[in-house]
Amino acid sequence: MLFRRLPFVLAALALLGILLSTVFIARAKESQFDQYAAERWGAETKIHYRQVSVIGRGQPQPYGAPDLFIDAETSMNKSTVIEIRTTLENFITSSGNEKTEADKQDTERSGRIWADAYYAEARASIRVTKNGEETGVGTEADLIGVAGSYYLFHPRRILEGSFLSEEIIDRQSVVLNEQLAWLLFRSNQIQDESVMIGSRIYTVVGVVREPDAKTDRAAGFDRPCAYIYFDELAFLSKPESNSYGNEFESEYPSAPIVADSQNLSILCYEAVLPDPIDGIALNDLKSSLQTYSPSEENFAFINHTGRFGLLRIIGELFPIGGEIPSLSNFSYPPGELSAQMTERIIRVWWVVFFTCLVLFIISLLAVVLTLRKGIPKRSIKNSTSDEPSITSGEKDVIKVRRV
């Protein structure tokens, strides 16, 4: 009896595994807001867009100061961005992407057909100020210097105020994430409050909530963080010694101020580009970075759009036409670390899905065979059995009549 019930149990478990893996794959994809900028940008257009980015290296500095530009062979700075933007604009306009009527309408509506952003990271001491004077409340936090359409690529839930605008209105504006706001002010309602970063005072214009999926928290999104404009990183110094007597106290003197933002290394440049032919956007970005060398892997290029799809997952597991380059020598921002962890999780769930699918098919066949064996065989009667029986006496009478 147990053996006959086993196929039913296995089929039920396999079906449960298929459903669970499907749900977890969908939830993992939906949690990665930073990977769908192309869909957001092209939502109201007929143009196919692709989100791509490039990550470079910088010269690490002590005490959390921002990385410095090394050279054009390994790093990116603001001059690099200007070169990339000029080349991309030439590629896009010369490829005929603005020749169709739909494209012309989109251009008239938005004023541009593509978008980009870049940023760098540092770590700094952030202190609360009142009337230009420090209050003694402060902590160390991650600091992200942003430029361009950063919010398009990294949307965050606004809890108070707004995010930094693409067009700079007040350079000394700052946006705090929820963790940092509570550490400094014990509240999210802190618009127009002031904080000191390095030697400069900034006005809080907004509070945001970071992504909170498990992969996001593991990547570092649960840490206190502040957002300022990229050029403001040039004024950032390492934490000064202080007399607060708490966990963020530092004995180091102030680091030299970086005089020019051209000396700063850009961690990541990202763009949403028209992609009329699959892969052309990524090739355009590679071509726009003239110092890129595929053999040396001096920059890391990432194709964000569709990265969680089944075909991309299979292609990375079984690469055709060459090995996937090793990009372990780069420092990735939290958003990319979270996406990479999500890719690994989705791979596992796809393995679970197909394993359960095969098990379900086999179990289903076993169930069918079990049911067929359990049906009793029908007695097969002779086709003449339905005719009335004739006795031997009746047969003799029939013979006499025939004679």
C-alpha cells in the first residue's frame, strides 16, 4: 500500500517545489529595483532600451576619503565622462534612432533620448549642527557622491522631502537614509535640518528608505548612508579628532582636502541607451571608453537589462563562444553586490524548478501506471454469448423440419 501511494506523494511534493521556486524567483527579481532603469525610462515609448554600466578602479585613500583618479587606463574621472557622453551622443544620433515619428515625439516630450549618471563612494563623520555649531551628536556613515540622473537608476522610497535634483540648485544639500536619520535625529521628519560633513555644513533636503531584501541587507544597504553631489566629495576630509567620547571618536588629524573634483575616481558610470539590435548598447558603451582593453579587463562592463532571465542564467552557467571574464578585482557598489547575490539565488531556484519538474513528470507517469493496474479487468464474453441457447432436443426438431 505504501509503495502504491509513493508516486502520489512525490508528485505532490514536486508540484509544491515548482510553485515555491516560481514564487521565489519572481520575488527575487522584483526586489532588484536598481536593475530596471531601462524599463522605467522607456515605459511610455516604443523604443527598446538597455541599461548598461562600467566600473573602474581608483587609488584607495586612508580614513574613508574618496578614491583618487589613477590614469585613463584603469580609472574614470569627469573628463572621461565628457568623452563617453560625446561619443555616445554621436553613436545614437548617427544610428537613426531619432528619425522615426515616435522617436521625434519622445524627444520633444523629454528633450533627450537617453540618460546617464555616475557616482563615487567614501566614508565620513557626519555631525548634527545647530546655528552653525556642532551639537556633539554624530556618527560615521557611508557617503555617496552622485551626478546625473542618479535617481532614475537607483529609486528609493522618499520618506521626507525629495532626492537630490539632477539640476544642482544648492550644492550643499544632503539626503540621509532612514538609518542615518534615526541615528542623528531620532526622526524621519528632519527636512531643513543641518549636518556637518568634513568641514562643510549641509542642509537636509530629504530622507529615503533603502532596499530591504535579504540580499540588499547583506550587500550593505542596512548601514547609515548620506547622498551628496559628486563635486562635494572634493571637500571631504577624513574624520577629525573630537571629544565626543563615543564609538566614532578618531585620533587622526584632518586629511588634506582634495582640491579638484577632476582628481576623484568615478566608481561607476551607468546609462540607459537605445538598443534597436540586441547588444548594440553595450557595444556602444565599450567603444565610447577609448582606453578599454578586452584582453586586459581594465574595466568591468555590466549588462543590467534582462540579467535575471532564464536564457542569461543558462548562458552564464554554460558560456558559448568563450569564457566569461573574471571581474573579481573590482570594488562593486552595494546595488551590484545585491544583484550578483540575487543571480546566484535565482540559479539555485531554477535548478530546484527543473529538478521538481522532471520529478513531477516521472511521478505523474508512475501515478497513471498505478491507477491502470488498480482497474479490474473486464470479463470478455464471446460474441455469440448474447444469442439464446438452444437445447439438443430443439436441434433435432430443426433437423427434421429441414428434411
